[in-house]
Amino acid sequence: MCQAAHGVHFRSQREIELASLRQVLLEYAVELDPLVLSAPIFSYWQSPRARPGAAEFLERLHLPVCVVSNIDDADLQAAIGILGWNLPLRVTSQTCRAYKPRPEMFTTALERLKLRPEEVVHIGDSAGSDVIGAQGAGIDVVWLNPNARPAPVTGPTFQAGNFAEVWRCICP
């Protein structure tokens, strides 16, 4: 559903969550409330736990940062607020009316940063959305891969198991 949701066909992440869940419930003839079932994921989107070392990494990093997220605007704003981080440059699927790995999110981030692809490194944990999407926009990628999953066919520029390793990748 995310792949089909772009441009005039865009649907928010919350809409897609509920529509896909309704579809599954209907397919299996289960009479449950999709809103009740989705409440935990909606709550998580607004108040996630940061990966270990993320706050320290951001404090130490003295480079511009732009968050690129498939989560809706309000959810991302709430999450950043809960974490207490100062990250004013943000690009969401809702902003671009497209989801990663489509290029719109990455090109918008480059515009907001006022940088070219070769001047940026994208750090992300999704092989499909982050690695493939950033590479498609000509951006080097650090794939945060704490579980040592197999790399996608077009492997990332760097792989890191944690933020200390990310630091070594981008600031050797």
C-alpha cells in the first residue's frame, strides 16, 4: 500500500495501517476493531525508545541533520519531542506525499540541507527503504544493522551494528 501511495494517491501511514488491518480482518472473517488493534503501534510511533547510543551520537555530531521518515508529521513531531531532541530539519512521507524508497523524500532532504548527494550520508535501518532509497538518490548509506542481517543485493556503502560503529564510518 505504501508503494502505491504517492502523489494524488497518497495516504497517510495511519490510513494505510488501518486499511491494511481492515483488509486482513475481512479476509479472515475476524470481527475486531482495527482502531483498538492499532492503538499500540500508533502509541509507539509517537513515543519510541531511542536506539542505544543515538542521543550521544547526535550530541557529538556537529553536522546538519535532516530526519527522513515514513511516519506521519504529527507522529514524528511527537516522537522527537518525547526524546527531547532538537531536530528541526524533517522530511516525512506526508510532506512529500510519497514513501521511501521513492526519491522524493531524499531529494527534499537534500534541498532542506542545501547539499548535494555526494556531500551527504544517509543513516538508516531498513534495507528496502533506507539503503535502496538513498542509493537511488545517489547518496552514500550507513546501514544500521544490529542483527547482522544479510545485505541487500545493492549493498550499502557502510554497515554498522551500533552508533559507535556509525561514527567510525562517517568520521574515521
